[in-house]
Amino acid sequence: MREIKTASSRWVHEERQLPRFAWQEGYGAFTVSRSNVAAVQRYIATQVEHHKKRAFQEEYLDLLHKHEIQFDERFLW
């Protein structure tokens, strides 16, 4: 994850020239089956609009509950 965050940060700063960009502390990762790749790509492409209707935190908690992932909310945000 560190390598991905480092490389993507470098790309954002150099190619997109967004000097204030920074990754948040920590991360969450989910796998995606090949049959759902197109749906995930659509979600990523429209997530700004999507999150105007539903907050990221709400959606993330729903994913954790749906997949029965144990967590301590003190360490999420």
C-alpha cells in the first residue's frame, strides 16, 4: 500500500499539479470479482455525484457491516 500511495502521490503532484493533495492516514481495501469490474469503474467515475446523495462514511460502514468485517469505529475516522 505504501508503494501505491507513494507512486500515486508523486503522479498527482507532478502530472496533475495539485500541491495540496495528501492521502489520509490509513486505508481500506476490498477485492472485486472480475464480473463486477465494470460496475466498480462506473462507481469510481461517478463517486463525486454519488457522495452528494450518500456520505462516504455511511457507505463505508454499510460495506463493513454487509461483509461482516469487525472494526472499532474509533480507528476509522
